Amino acid sequence: MADFTGDNLSGSRFARVDLADAEFRAVDLSRARFRGVDLSGVVMRGVELVDVRIDGEIQNLVVNGVDVATLVNAELDRRDPVRARMRPTDPGGFREAWGIVERLWDGTVERARGLDPGLLHDSVDGEWSFIETLRHLVFATDAWVRRAILGDPSPWDPLDLPWDEMPDTPGIPRDREARPSLEEVLALRRDRMATVRTVVDGLTDESLASRTEPIEGTGWPPPESFPVRECLLIVLNEEWHHRQFAERDLDALQTGAARKAT
């Protein structure tokens, strides 16, 4: 086991590094950035968390004896009551949730059309561009609906974009240099969203409670059986959060464009 004591590792970059069960004592992590990091089961004592921002999947997070995850989720639902509808429990709820997704994305896309097309390829604070966000949602639909639920072992389009931390997987495209037009990506999105619409329209209590058949061979998700409900909830979660990220970044792009125009 490596031992770093008294070493100056400031500015170091750790990518695809296994630090499970590592121990940190009297370590300076100020201004560190964590992205796509698994912190499950982490215990922190005697820490200083000041001016910290955390965005991600938060469950059972106890701070000074208080489970703050439930408080955070309750506050987010209070701010936007529609958010709670992204956790449906029956076929009608899934159809309603997908209708909300369709409506909200229509508005976001119309907003994006009002920008200079070149800006839709711009990253804001190191995040995906608007076009890349749409490409990632195509990937999410291909993975969890077309592959997992519908059984297509290789549903990918060349423009599919997996999450950045996903290891390169044979057969799954990952072209970060591609610069398709908004209309090109929207055509792909419409096709994939129509597929989800067909699936949710056909849901019954029985099919929603069923499990998928494992898809053999390399790909994502892995060759396992998943609850159909879980697959659809993953897609809803991806659609909800990435639209919020897109709206946030469109705010920044519009502000930047307005400043340049003055």
C-alpha cells in the first residue's frame, strides 16, 4: 500500500484511480474538485466544510447527527413541486411524468434556438455543451430503454455520448470531437423520445413490475436483469437533471452574449 506522508501533491490529477479504503489525516483538500467520484460509505470527522458545493446523488448523508438528504429533497420538492412527479409508482404516473419531460424540453429547446448556433457547442465551467447534453440523453435512452428494456444489444448511434468517467467500452461510441448541428441532434432525440413514449404508453401494472432479460456481450448496462421500473426511473432522473443543467448553462451563455453585444 502506497504511503504519502509529508508529500506535496497539490495540483495533482487523479483519474480512474482506486482510493477505496484510503485514509486521509491532516490533509489539505481546499479548492479540490471531485467529479464522478464514489464517496459511498465515507466517514469524515474533524473536517472543515466551508463554502462547499455538492451536486449529485445524495442519500443518507448525516451531518452533525442530522440526515440532511431528506431535508434537501424536501426543499427541492418545495421549490418545484413538479419534481416529485419524476418518482411515479404506477403506469399512469409514468405517462404523466414523461409528458412533463416532453413539455419542459420543448421549452428549453426553443430557448436554445434563440442563441447563436455556435454557442450551443460551448462548455460552461467545464460542463457539457448543450449539444453534448442532448447527445448524452440519447445515450441514456439507448442504454436503459432500447437495450435494457427492449433488448437491442447494440442500440447506439455514432453521436451517443456516455458519461465522461465511463471506461471505454468496445462497440459504444464516444466522439467528443463531433460537432453536429442542433437539428441533427434533435432529429435523433425525437426518435428516442418517441420510443420512450411508446414504452410508457404501453405500460401495465404487470409490465412495470417485471424485470428485463439480461443482454449478453459488452455494453451498458451490463448483462444483468433490472426492474423495468428502475430503468424508467433512471431515464426520468437523467432527463430532469440534465434539463436543469442545460437551463443553468443557457442562462450563462445568454448573459455572456448580452455582455458582448453591449
